[in-house]
Amino acid sequence: MARPSPTVAQLRALVAVADSGHFGRAAAALHVSQPTLSSAVASLERTLGVQLVERTTRSVLITGVGEDVVRRARGVLGAIDDIGEAAIRAREPLSGDIRLGVIPTVAPYLLPRLLLSLRGTHPQIRLSLRESQTTSILAELRGGLLDLALIALPADEPGVAELPLYDEDFVLVTPADHPLAGGVALPVVALAGQELLLLEDGHCFRAQALEVCREAGARERSALRAASLSTIVQMVAGGLGLTLLPVAAVGVEVGQGRGLAVATFRSPPPHRRIGLAYRSTSARVEDWMLLAGEIRAALPGTGLALTPV
């Protein structure tokens, strides 16, 4: 006789407990009572015949097999949500809930323009935003917690499709009195021997900037890493080194009166490609194509190289 299958409610209960690490908070997130949630998890354990959760007086721990079930449950729930969203899309394109993850070196420079644009063109969208590093965003995308990821491509993730949006050149930011300040069409090797300030580990832009350093013969000032481009630019203004910026960040981070200058590189300059990543099983590919068009239309005018693709 076939074993009974888990229900959607049971899977949502387990995932909520895994996300919050607490039965009370998980129940609140799902808008159910704690006894109802506890009963759903216990019922799932009986259905599967294994222990999924270790309950102690102070914490809730997911067992090894529980972690595997949670991972699979996220995929199942993501697919179920996609079915509902497909029905919404059939009634009205680019509408309903969209959960978008964005990397920190894109979010502050693109999102304000994009959100303003979407408010006018697609007011029916209910957009939820998550700013985090690429690894975390892709994990949440695969697990069904996000619908889309706005990241540097390629992601090279199994089960994840990619939609290129634009290519973005890198520029060099220096103190205004530096010999390279304001340079035009600099060869990358002009950075040889220079100390560059870079982001901390985990940022994809750090890896891209390190590649430029290796090519040019520059070195990182590793004692002065930062969590944001804003902090790095402030350190450059303080005379602590030079840095690379994606061109979309220039208008926000490098203003007049800050004692900074921007230099551009000779063609072909160092650059990155930004795009959308989504589960290849998503039922909303047409919506993601429409959103891609909105993003390209919202690209900031930088006076530098920011090229839709």
C-alpha cells in the first residue's frame, strides 16, 4: 500500500520552523496557532516515518534528514506558488507578488529608478525586495523563497535560467590630486603598483575587481576591506587608496566637493554583465521578459558606458 503523501500545509509548517528556528515565530508567520503548527509538523513526521525536528526547551533544531526534506519542500512550494502566479499572469501580465533578490552593488543605484517606473507602468505589482550577496540570493532562489535574482552573470547554477540585461563598465576612483585622477582611456596596466581598496569576501564585485588587479599588477590593501561601495569611496576620499566602481554607482557615490575624481579605461574596459536569474521551471518567463524591459528602460544615465543587451 502506498504511503500517504505530505500535504502542502505540512510542508509550509516545516519550512517556516526551519526559517525561524522557533515554533511560535513560525506560527505567527503563517498566521496560525502554535498548536496547529506543531500538529502539522508532527503529522508530517508520522507521514514520513522519520524525525524532522529536535525540540528542546530553548531551541528547535532541524535533523539531518529534516534538512533534506526542507530543501525538497522549498522546491515543491516554489513550484506550487509558480502555478498560482501563472494563473494571475494569465489574467493580467506582470502582476501579483514578485520576490526579487538584488546584490548590494546594484540595489542602491538601480532600484530607486526601477521602483518609480514600475509604480507608473505596473501599479498592480506587489514587489518584495531582498538585498544580499550572490550566494545567499541564489540559495533562496533555488529554494523557492525568491522568484528572481538581479545579479552579475553568469550564475552557472543548475536549474537556473539567465536573462542578460546590461553590460556595465568599471571606472577608477581616485583622490582628486592623484596622478591618475580624471584620466581618459587609461590602459589597465596603469594600475600596476597601485593599492586598491576592495569589498569584503562574499561580494561578486570583489572577485571581479581582483581579476582586474591581477591583470594590471595592482595589489589589494587587504587591511581595509569594507561591506559597501559607499564606505570604500569614503576611504578613497581620505587618501587611503584607489578603487574600482561600476559606472552606475558613480552618480551616487562620487559627487562634487568630495575631493574625488573618476578615470575611464581604454577599450575594451573591464566590465561586468548584469541580468536576471530565475528557476528554469518558472511558469512566469513571459513576465520576467516584461520586467527585463522595464529594468533596461530604468537604467540610470551615467554619461559613461552602461549598455543594454
